[in-house]
Amino acid sequence: MPHLRVPVTRRERQREATYDEIVAVAADLLDEGADLSLRAVATRMGVTAPALYRYVANYQQLVDLVAFELDRAATAEWKKEVERYPETDPAARLTVGCVCFRQWALSKPRQFALVFANPIAAADTERRELLTISTSGHFFTDLLWQIWELYQFPYPSLDELDPVIQDAVLNPLIPAKAEHIPPEDRGILWLYMRSWSALYGVVTLESTGHCDPRVIESGQLFRATLLDWLEPLGLDGERERLTRILDEEMSRHRSSDG
Amino acid sequence: MPHLRVPVTRRERQREATYDEIVAVAADLLDEGADLSLRAVATRMGVTAPALYRYVANYQQLVDLVAFELDRAATAEWKKEVERYPETDPAARLTVGCVCFRQWALSKPRQFALVFANPIAAADTERRELLTISTSGHFFTDLLWQIWELYQFPYPSLDELDPVIQDAVLNPLIPAKAEHIPPEDRGILWLYMRSWSALYGVVTLESTGHCDPRVIESGQLFRATLLDWLEPLGLDGERERLTRILDEEMSRHRSSDG
DNA sequence: CAGTTTCGTGAACACTGTTAACCGTAAACG
DNA sequence: CGTTTACGGTTAACAGTGTTCACGAAACTG
């Protein structure tokens, strides 16, 4: 959890460092194929398990901590990849970003499950807050906003939306760079939710393996889903170019790691 | 796992009964909010834990067993609900079926996670087989097939499909009542995969709680996703009627359990 | 310096899944 | 029918898991 007041006292710096070590060690464990456990993290840090309870209240909080970090680290990588295309081409950037997201989910299914398939009870406000500042969410909303600035695709006005949805887009609980979006334009967030739902759907289906392995390998389901979203996002004119980019990005990853 | 050769010897009947008790007890545990554990199932059956190893090879197999049963039982309920509309109206039936699926996922998120968010490795052929005969899959493909018989919506021909997808629809690994679909019509299965992916996406998103609780409560995301699929399924002419049915079904469940 | 907070330990509890050796009883076979 | 085999259960034990509690040492604070 990012603190705004950066602590300066020696103790607090030490504490912050320990937090960092916790998530680092946990991420290592996950990468090695072991499953995340309080005790494993502790012993690898050269410390006994109860010591960790000075830093997290329980196991779930540990999970949330590393989930947030995994999300942050992954998004940072995607941002780098995306920068192969200029800032003036957000449509290409979004395409690359989506492919990166999928590739990450496929190559690190355990991490993906931790971050995105980890159940969150509606009442659990703590975890919802964490979700709200999720880095990947900001990443995708921001790209969508940039696309809108450039292509001006149509979005529903507030009074076209269900009252409950009006509430949700005006005072969003989901991760979204929304502060800079004027209230009358918040209908865009509805499009964000819908497109995110579509992207999340295929990727989760593929990452959890709940479909034919050959279909996953081919990437056609993912590809078709993305192409369906070109039109609603005003990208019909770019269809050919973006399809080319999409195919190139997908084959790039395929060749890079067998 | 359903055996075709129904055993008659006393021992085998006894054994079958024990299997039934295992999944029944496990389902009870889940319903009570406890989490599924080998030991808990055993002690509740009045038996020690190692005894269960005469029936399942390991914990994962127990999970698979009850997952299959949960899927079967849930689908049986949906089938009943669906029968409120005549067999000659498969579009209405599919609508009801989708709402039931969502409602089940929302009211029993743990069970849903067990059946549908439970990761399956690509190499795990055993679990893939179980998936292939999944009851809910057959339920939805069958409805889609009936809709096609009635409305004759367009579907891709085999040579329009990616070679890998051709393979997948001709020799499907996913649950699908496909035997009675002639090879040249197998393009329908591609539409099935795509629509299932969309349905699976929203429902998983909602069931795992990875979006604004208000959006879930309103049901608008689910509703919009379903409505988007009317057109590809040749149901544009039925839009008004089916929307009415959809709304009615959704409010029905909302009022029935707070 | 004295007092207090912080951070770690060790022991213990209540659980997990899983393996091993063992044994009575019920079915199967000659 | 008697003998033998195999099935279905037991107990004991191992290696883990999350979590709590009482304690102590070390580090900061007045």
C-alpha cells in the first residue's frame, strides 16, 4: 500500500524495507512454482512465521499485498512494450497492451489467478480499496481515454444509463483514471467496463484452461474478441492496420517462448 | 464418473453408494460455508481420512468428483426452470438458462469457483476428459443447436475458420452435443465457443467480485452482454420479446432471495 | 538514564494432505 | 465346502499449513 507520507525515521524505513522483502520473496516463490504460504515466505526470509504477523494481519492480507505488487510489476512491463508505438497512436498501444495482458496470463497462470481470479466478497471494503487503485486498471482506462480523445467514438450519455450505473460511473469503485474525466463524459466508463469485461472473459477462460487447448494455442478466440471491439471504439477505419499489429504481436510472443 | 456398465455385484453397489455419499457430504459441507477438505468429508462420513484414498487418488480428484456433481445438479435445476417455456421456444429457454447460470454463480460463488474457475493444466488429460462430458456444456450447446434449427442464423463455413479451429470443431475436446451435428455444420461450434466465452466472462467477473458491487447488483453488465448476442444468433426479430423475458427472469431471482 | 514501543522467538493448537504397515471380513475360486 | 485373495477400513506418523500467546531483547523516546 503506497503511503503518501513517506516515513523518514530509521525504524519506519526499516519497516518499509521489510515489506518490500516480503513481496519480493513471495514473488520469487511463485515464480519457482511453489505456492504462496506465510511460512515459506518467513523461513526464506530467515525469520519465523509469527514474525510476519507484525506486518500483515492474516494470510489473505499477504496475498493481497503480493497481488498488488504482481499487478504493478506486470503493468510496468506492459507499459514498456507499449512504448514501441508512439504516444500519438493509442489504438496500437491498446492492442499491444491487450496482447501483453493475455500473454502474461497464459505464461503465469498462478499469478494471474492470484490477482484476477481471487474472489472478493462484496462486503470486503479493504480489498475493494486495493482493487480501486489497481495499476493495470488505470493502465487500460487511460489508453481507452486517449483513444477517445483521438477518435471520438460514441458513448452513452448519463441519462441513457441505468440509474445505478450512473452512480457507479460518477463515483467509480473500480480502478479508473477518472478524476480528469468530466462528469458529463463519464459514460465512457460504461464502455470501459464492458470492454474490460470482454477482455477479462477470454483471458480468464484461456488462463484457467477451461477451453480446448488447441483453441488457446491458436489464439483465435482472443483475436476474434478483440476485433469485435474495434467498431464500438471507433476504430473501424483502422481495422486493417490494427489487425496487422495484433497478429504481429501475437506471433511475436509465440515465437519468443515456444 | 458415469459408468455405462452398471455393476450388479454387491461389492460394486456398495462402492458406488460410498462414492455417492462422498459427493453428497462434500456438497453439504460447501453449502454450509465450510471449505472442502478430505478430512472433513471423511470425519463427517464417520470414517478416517486415509479410508477415502480407497476411492480417490488424491485431493484434486475429490475436488473433480464434487465439481462434476455440482455441475450436474445445477444443470438439472436449470433444465427445470427452462421448461417453463415450451420446447418450441429455445430462444426463451436459452435466456432463462443464462439467467439461471448467472444466478447460481452469484449465490454460490464458492461452488462456481470450484467448477468453473478451477485451473486445468493443458497437459492434464484426465481432467480434460471430465470437462468434455460436463453437463452444463451439453445443456448450452444443445439449446444453441435448437435455436439454429429454428432461426437458421449464419455461421462460418469450415474453410472460413483457422485450420486449428477446424480441427477443434471437427474433433471437439470441449463439452458439446456434437455427434449429431454433421461435419459441414460444425462451424456452429465456433459460435458456441465465442458466445460461451462471452457469457463465461461476465459471470466469472461478477461471481469473483472483480467489479463494482453496484454494477453486479444492477445486472446491467450481464444484461448488455446477453443482448449483444441476440443479433449473431439470428434473434434480432425477437429482441423485444426476449428482452422482456430477460428482465422478468432477472427481477424474479432478485425478489426471490433479497 | 528510565520507560515504552517495536520486532522477533518458541511453544503450542488445530487444522491440512498423504504414506505406511496392519488386519478383519466379505467376496471369489478350486 | 474350505482356502485364498483382495477390498475397505484402522492406527500411527510425517510434513506441511495458518494462527495465537507469553515472553524477551533491542531500539527508540522522554
